[in-house]
Amino acid sequence: MSANMNAYLLVGAVLFVCGVICMATKRNGIGVLMGVELVLNGANINFVAFSRFSRLGLDGQVFSLFVIVLAAAEAAVALAIALNFYNNHLTIDVDRANKLKG
Amino acid sequence: MTGHSFLFTVFALSTCLSAIAVVISQTVVRMAFWLIISLGSTSALFFLADADFVGAAQLLIYVGGTLVLLVFGVMLTASGPYLKIATAPGETIIAGLAGLMFLMIVFGSIQAVDWTGGSAPEVSRQRDVASAVSSGNTLRPIGLSLLGLRVDGASDSDGGIEAPGYLLPFEIVSVHLLVVLIGSAYLARAKRSRQSAGGNVSVA
């Protein structure tokens, strides 16, 4: 497999799909967060691949830097929410988060 | 097979297989381990795509910061070292089938599109900067573009106007980080005060 545009995009697609499945099936709240990280990394691979193999120049790399920073922020806030949820429910099972059910 | 494509194959396989292992593994500690492998291999892919600074930032921020945060979350929320919250097998099968179909759709789309844009000319970079960027030395161009100054000579699709820099998104993301810092500190602090109040659940 040579390192062309399609190969990078395929790796990004595999990461994205794994992240989506992880978000959809994991019942552990931290596992859902890990799925989000996988999805963001798939997007990052696509950004860097387009920056390398197309006319974008450095735009893709700068945007992947922004994505990395926003992912760190998202992980911090989501972790604080997960810790609060664990404090209230004594579990991290997201199926137990049904207090807001209408 | 050259060395570059060999390394790309190794790290691409490592990235994909570790991501699949994250989905498959049941205990959250093993998921964290496979996620570390996957994200580290992703940073190696960035290095192979001549994005040295992004690869280094990925290693420092993601693998060094975000994943340590996630592992702390695992430690603070698990009642045992190998906590298992199992998914129902029917859900697993349905999710696997849906994921496979989604992957086939994305693969077909990727293969069907001509990403090179026909006979599009290469971006007209200045010569010395272009050689620096194509060899992966991207620290100075990225830093200057974050300050609003483009030195890689990328132009927009018309070819005339110089592409804009990223001063405004840089400032927005700085303020965003400050807000996130205050917000997560507030959330963590509210939890502690509620514990010291004798376990009574009171929404602050």
C-alpha cells in the first residue's frame, strides 16, 4: 500500500467508523468519550492528508491543530460531567442517565 | 516497496487494528491502552505526511494530555480494576453490521472521487518555504499563519488573492480554552462541596 491520498483517507474512514460504533454501543461513559476521540482523529488524518496531497497548503495542518485543542477541551469538560454523574449515581453506565426522560 | 510506503503500511495497520481493538475490548482499561497505541500510530502517520508540528502536537497533547485525563477518569469512576459494563450481544451484532455497511459506503465514495481535481496545478508556494514545508519543517509557517501572516503562498481558488491567516480563530480558541478551564474547575468544585455537605444532593 503506497502512501497516497486514498490510503490516508481509508485509514481516516476506518478510525471514524470505529469511533461511531464505539459511541453507539459502549455503555461505559468513558468508552463513549474514547469513541469521540477516535472520530476526531479520523477527521485529523483527513485534514493532514488533504494538506499534503492537494492545493490546500498549510490550511489542513492548522485546522488539525485546532481540532486537537478542541478535543482536549472537550475531554476536560466531559470528564468533569462524568465525574459528577458518577458522584450522583455511583455508576458510569450511560443507560442509567434517564432522569431527564420526558 | 520503498521505506516510506513500508512504514506507512505498518503504522496504518497499527492504527486501524488498534481502533478495532478499542471497539472490541470489553474492559475500559484495555480500551484506554489500545487507544494510546492507535493515537501514537496516528502521530507517526502525521510525521510520514510531512506534518511534523502536528505530529508532535498530537503526541504531546493527545497521547500525553488527553489520554492521561481519560485514564484518570477510568480510575476515578471504576469500582474495580476490571470493571465490565457489557453490551447486549444483539446490539453488538447490529452495530457491527451497521458499521460495516457504513464503512463500505465511505470506501466506495473515497474510491469514486478523483481527489486530485483533474489537472489542477500545484499550489504556488514561494520556493524556499515550499521546500521547507515539503520536507516537514512546518513550525515557522504554522506559527506565522496563526499570527495572521501566510508565508507558504497558498492562494484561494481564483489564484489571485492571498489566503488569509488564522489570527481570529487563534484568539477564539484561546478564549475558548480559558472558558473551558473555568467551567471544568467549577464542575469539579461543585462536586466536592456537595460531598462535604453530607451527601445531600443539592443542585448548586
